[in-house]
Amino acid sequence: MDSENIYRVIVIDEHSVTPKYRQVIDSLLKGIEDGRIHKDYLLPSINDLSYELEISRDTCIRAYKDLKQMGIIHSIPGKGYFIANTDIKKRIKVFLLFNKLSTHKKIIYDSFVAALGEDAAIDFYIYNNDFSLFKELLKNKRDDYFYYVIIPHFLEGGENAYEIINTIPKEKLIVLDKLLPEVTGQYGAVYEDFEKDIYAALEQALEKIKKYDTLKIIFPEYTYHPTEILKGFNRFCNQYAFSYEVVNNISTEKIKEGTLYISLMENDLVILVEKILDAKIEVGKKVGVISYNETPLKKIILKGITTISTDFQLMGEKAAKLIREKSKEHIAIPFYLTMRESV
């Protein structure tokens, strides 16, 4: 039986965030699994592959190098690259869909990929918090995935996201970061309890927070952040008798002494810090700052910014564990508080 034309086997999806060298590898492995490519098949040269697929030579070199290390292909000087081994373990095919690729989402991705290992083929897509693109990507998905791992965060229009998510077979579904109550059936999930987590984190910092009269959370009107964050914030302020306010636009805010600010977005944090420095108000004494999501720079800015953050690496690892164990468990990843000089 002849092997199929290699250029009908290797598929490069320009919409996918999966690195192109990885797409070449996954396509070839899938071709072998499906019986479309057989042992001793002569592969295209680096130059030919680069030209036909319109990808860089470095991408082709990386793909062939990794395939050689995996024992899938071998090279003969003067003759080219050949398929050396078709006796490969059937891999787990995963459709991975994130709302955006931030520093923290990259941590989730990296830990997820590392925990699944080389015997997983991951097609990675970003929908940029756009519900229309989210819907299009899921409607056009292939049916041969073992799992669909989805983060459902939208700037607008996502009220009915559960309808399209409910079309995914529940034994193949894993929801990350945020639960949608309307998603029915038994499926796996690794999530944050946004209302509970912000309440618990602020409660841990209560003794420090008590020196401030007013707590303000910067929560833009146009945001993908869950409103459960506001519920937890409001509940904490009411429980401990703080004056509080939701700031939709930090650019128009006048910084006042006796106020503690909680910033969700990195851009808002930059504006807030600039305003505090311009006002020459002492941070950690007269004005307080808490930021969502730990980053290395927050250890340095303003002599250290207090953060509340989830364990993103653990989130990726737990999602991979659900796949490995074929589990439908719901796992909550708690926030942790890192106290610094800004409170």
C-alpha cells in the first residue's frame, strides 16, 4: 500500500497558536497513526518542505530534529529523511482553547503540556475574549479530539456560551479557570472560586487593611473578569464595615489618603502607580495597593506590591491529571496572598 502525498498529510493551521514545528510533528504522527504514511517513506528535504508549506527553514529543521530524537525518522547522507518507525503509541489529541495568551495563561499552557508529555497532540487556539471567534472555533472543530479544554472568559456576548459548550460530549470536556453553572452533565473542571477567593485573601490581610478608611476595586466596565470578584469584595467590605467603591476608570480617579486600591488589570496598575507617585503619597502608610496575579516585577515596584493570585502552574498540572485519569472531578485552585510593603 502506497503512502499518501505528504502535503495532504501535513496541515498548518494559521489560526492555531500551536508552534508550526509542533504542527508538522503532530501532522506526521497522525499520518502514521492513520496508516497514511508508512515505514521508509522518503520525506521532503528541508528546503522543499519550507517552500511548499510556506514556513521557515528553522521551523522545518526543529521539526525534523525532534522527530529524529523521538526515533520516528532517520536521515541518510546524500539521500534524505525517511520514516524509521511506525510502531508508535496512539496519542491523546487535545483541543485547547484559551481566552488570551497572557503571562499567566502561558504558565498554565506550559505546565499542562509538560504534564501531558510527548504522547499528547495539542491544537492550541486563542479567541481573544471574542465570543464570535470562540463560537466559530468550536463549531469548526474536528471530531477526533479526545478532549476539549476550554477557558470561558468574554468581554461581551458570552451569555449563551454554555449552549455551544453543551454540544461537546461531557466525557471529553474539561473547563478551566471559570465554571459556568449552565453547563450541564458530568465533566472535568479546574477552576477558581472568584467570590470566595478574594474574600479569603482580603480577610488574611485584614490587620494591615484596617488602617485604611476606604477600599476601592478597579473594575473596568468593559472587562472579562467575573462579577463574582465584585460580590466577594462587597461581602468583605460589608462584613468588616469598610466604606467601599467600584472604580470603572482609574484614569479619572483622584488618589486620596486613607484609601486601599485593588487592581485587576496590569494596565490599570501602571496608571495607579503613576498617579500615586505624582501625588507623592506614601504607599503602605497613607495609601495601599493590592494587585491581582503575581509577577516578578511586583516584588520590586513600590518596594513590593502585595498580590493575590492563584497557582497557575497547579491549574495546568491538574487539568492534565484529569485527562490522564479520565476523571470528571471538579478541582478548586485557591488564591494565595503575598504580603508586601504596599499595604
